Amino acid sequence: MTAQTAQVTVTQEDRLRADLYNFLGLLLSTPPDQMLLEQTAGLTGDEGELGTAINALAKLAHLSKPAAVESEFNKLFIGLGRGELLPYASYYLTGFLNEKPLAALRRDMAVRGMTRAENVYEPEDNIASLMEMMGALIVGRFGEPASLTDQKTFFNKHIGSWGGHFFSDLEAAQNSVLYAAVGAVGRVFMEIEAEGNRMSAE
């Protein structure tokens, strides 16, 4: 982060949105260790649908052990040959990996100064990376914080058309236990973000 971006004011609501995007990205990129499980177990939500989903996730995190969650993660996303779910925009939108949605995302990443980390080998259109990108755009990790219009454009183009479907699939997956609760949080959050985008367009 440069001194210039540090001077830009981001609202508390947007910081919370970015935090939730980053949190989902973290849980979906690698199995949580004991520290992250404990942090997750400490979360509390309000009585709304998102708060209820967060409370359920916190309870499951409290009961979960890292080894069991790692096994669950591997069955869901890695597997022998492939996991139960393929969390990529290209797959959800075309039925194949490394298709046009990935190419379009790479173009939009380049415009915004975003590049794939050197130690990451997954295609950029995986859900974990997209969650992290949204969090970064909101708070300006790659320059100025993105305007609401730009956030909406990026979300609608790269996440809105399939993210909710993926999180619903994660919620219902055969191997999901802790990740069923992650799926519920993600699904509700995607609905809230999509509704916010619709309202801002009116």
C-alpha cells in the first residue's frame, strides 16, 4: 500500500464487507489451522440471515479440529483427480476449465493492476481468489479504493453470475461439514451484495 492509498477514506461498512470477502477467500484457499478455527469460533452475528449463518459457522468451528477440516477441504476441492466441487468461474459458466471467463478476468485484473501471486498456481477465476480480489478492490490494496460502480461492475461480471450457485453447492455438498456453514455464509453474502448492486442501479 502506498502513502497515497492510505489517505483514502473507506467507510466502516465497506471495511466490514472487505473483511468478509477476505475471510471467505482465506477459508476457501487453504484449510484453516487451529488459530483460524479459534478466530472463527469467536465470531458473533446479529439476528439477521447473515448473522445467523455466521453464528452457525462459529459453533461448528468451535467443534472442529484442523485434521478433520483438512480432510474435508481435500475431499471437496482436491480429491483423487478432482474434488467434489470445481470452484472456478469458467467451469460454472461454460462447463470447462480455463475458458473465456478466465481470459476476461485476466484482462480486468491487468486494468486494475492485479496479478496472481507467484506462489499461487490455481487459475485466477477460482472463488477464493475472486473473494480476495473483491476485498482488495473495496479497500484499495492495488491503488485507490474502487468506486461503488467499479465494484458493482467487477462483481456482476466475475462473481454475481455464479458465486451464489457455488456457495449453494458448497452448502449442500456430500463432504461438507464446516464448509456447509461456510457455504451458507457465502450464499447469503452474495445475495446481499447482489441486492445492494440492484438497489444502487435504481
